Amino acid sequence: MENNRFETPVTVKSVSAGSTQLLRTAREASDYLLNSWPGKRSPKHRAALQACHDALAGDKPAMNARRAFIAAAREVDVFVSDKAPA
């Protein structure tokens, strides 16, 4: 079974909707990286995409994808929080 769920979701700014978006899995993070990414496709963006792909393939833990995604999101200032919602 595919287990790509993040232990704690990541909250990012949803550029298209002008609100925030909660990402709970490597698949959701990958979709955001591919379809909603507001910044340039930097090395951190590519690393996050690869980490998500590795998690979806079952090669690496989802925690790695989460960590790489947060690093990329901070770089383009869409990162909001990595704390569990209240």
C-alpha cells in the first residue's frame, strides 16, 4: 500500500485562490509543485519534486518529501506553517 501521508500537514499560500491550502500527502505536494507553483523552478523545487516522486514510488519516506517541499516553499515565500492545524 502506498503510504505517502505526511505526519503533520504543511500549510502554503494558494496563489490562485488567494487563501491557504493544506497539503497532507506527497501527492498533494507534488500536484502543488507542478500546478500551483508561483516561483521559478529552482534546484530546491526540482529536489522537492524528486523527493515527492520517491515517496510516491515507495523508495523514500514521505518525511523526506515533506522536508524538501518546505525548503522549496520557503524559498519562494509560499510557506505558511508546518504545525498541525488547531
